[in-house]
Amino acid sequence: MRVLSGIQPTGRFHWGNYFGAIRQYIALQHEGDALYFIANLHALTTVRDAAQLQQNGLDAAIDLLALGLDPNRATLFLQSDVPEVSELCWILMSGASFGLLERCHAYKDKVARGVKPGVGLFTYPVLMAADILAYDSNVVPVGEDQVQHIEVTRDLASSFNHQYGETLLLPTARLVSDAARVPGTDGQKMSKSYRNTLDIFADAKVQRKEIMGIQTDSRPMEQPKDPDTDHLFQLYSLFASNSDRDAMAARYWAGGFGYGDIKKSIADLSGDYFAEARAHRNEIAAAPQKVHEILQDGASRARAKASEVLLRVKNACGLRTLSPKS
Ligand code: ADP
Ligand code: TRP
């Protein structure tokens, strides 16, 4: 089984990225042949500062390694280091209908929020399809927001196969949903776009302040509260043991407690939770050349597979003068 996923280097990773994506990627590296890439071509649609994009790519690699991605098990690389993907993207784009992309929620939501769409944003799902199809990926772990893009990938692959014969392997999405929606400091979904994130590798003191400043509701302290509707409780639950979680839930139901305690616990528990990764990160960041080598090695392994698939595709659709057998 080949597992593949990508994550955009648009800023520092936050708790939502970790519990909603990265943690599962890392767990899956033990289940099969795993390929993970840093989607810097996708990020190019939004990060338009060269030094920033370069730094983000390096930070993303260091973060993933620090969080447990093992380069001896999984292949880690930068998306832009595999040019075959961009070539495949064009081939797929040539057969993609406008309507298929116009129906994508991620695109529609951005436009609805007032983003002026560029061509890159519109064709984003085709590049994602090329990412997936270039490696004959079987399973693609993604958050809920990306499931539709896997459907688009399947559509593009099956229409290619229909036109040219069986060439591309249809992947399946694996929803990584046990922490489907991590709330941010304002109670909305945690997201860079909402500026409500708690970052995995933030400075501990600064982060403690941010946690103590999380918005809370204004119900009186005496009033019992339903823990499951409270974002502080949801954040606490990310880090607490089951028994601590149950005990905290009981305090909510009983009422009469302030939010300061739970905020303090979130700061303590999250600090402990990421302490090892934090230490590991410092070591990795001290040797950027090693990170570079890991990415280069990952890219050459990824390219070997992608060039094989691309050759199959080019033979199938008439982009080579010699027939497949000659
Ligand atoms: P952001 O919304 O901060 O820009 P991305 O869209 O780059 O984050 O998300 C990268 C991955 O992290 C995706 O797989 C997404 O599903 C997951 N993710 C992002 N935010 C959350 C969240 N608040 N809860 C759960 N998963 C999340
Ligand atoms: N679009 C994904 C996101 O924003 C990142 C991504 C790019 C990806 N290419 C992919 C995910 C291929 C899975 C497979 O989260």
C-alpha cells in the first residue's frame, strides 16, 4: 500500500494541523510505503515572498522531522523538486472540465470570502490530482476539507483511463477525523486564515499568554456548563488523559469553577506534550545541511516513481513518437 499526502508551507504548523493531519501521517508511516511532501507549489499561490516561501519549506521539513517523521521509513520531499508532477498536471488539465473545478468547495469558499481567484487557485485541485496520481498512490490521508479534491482526482484519472486505456491508479481518501475540528483561540476552527492559532513550536512564554487570553463565554461561574460545547474543554481534551478529561467534564457539569484553571492546565499539558519534539527540533535545526540531504534523497526516490508513471501517461496519450513497446 502506498500512502501519500502533502501539507502546504504557508506558515508555522498549529495544533489543528497536528491533530487533524500530521499526527496521522506520522502514524501511517508504519503501515506502508509512505510519501509526504511539502506542497510549496500550492503555497506559491498565496506566499509571494521568495525568502519567506523558502524559509517556510525548510521550517516545515524540520517541524515534520521533529514531530516524528522518520526519513528512513517515509519519503519526505519538496513538491517542487519533482518536476514530473507539473508536467502531469498540464496533461490532466488538458482533459479537465471547467465545471468540475468550479464545483470545488475550497475554491468557492475562498471566493465567497472575497479572495480574488487567480488561475493557480482555480486549478489547484488538478495539481493536487497530479501529486497523487504521479506516484500510483493508493491511500491519501486528508482532512475533511480535502475529500472533495480526492473525488476530483478520481474523476480526472477515470476520464483519462476511459479515453486512453487503463493508465492511472484511482486512489482512495482516508479521512483523518478523530480530532476533526480543533478550535482556535476565538472558538472558531483553528486556522492561519483566522489568526486564531496556537502553534506547535511557539515560544513557551508567549504561548502561555495566548492560552490565558483565550476568549471564553460570559456565563456566571456558578452555572453548570456542557463541556462538549466549550472550546476550552475541547482543547484540554487534546492533551488530557481519559480520566483527567472525565474529571474535568464533571467539574463543568457541577459548575462553580472559573476558566483560569483549565487554561493553566492546557498550557501545562501542551507544554509537556510537545516538549520532546521541541528539544528534537532544536537539534535538527542546528544541522540544516542534513535536512537538505534528507529532502534531496526523498526527491530522488519520489522522482524515480513519478518518471515511471509519467512515461506511462505520455505513451498512453500520444506524447511520444515511439510506441510503448519500441
Ligand atoms: P490552515 O487552515 O491553518 O491554513 P491548512 O488548510 O494548511 O491549515 O491545513 C493543513 C492540514 O491541517 C489539512 O489537512 C487540514 O485538514 C488540517 N487542519 C487545519 N486546521 C485544522 C483544524 N482546526 N482542525 C483539524 N484539522 C485541521
Ligand atoms: N491541498 C492540501 C491542503 O491544503 C495539500 C496537498 C497538496 C495535498 N497536494 C496534495 C494533500 C496531495 C494530499 C494529497 O491541505
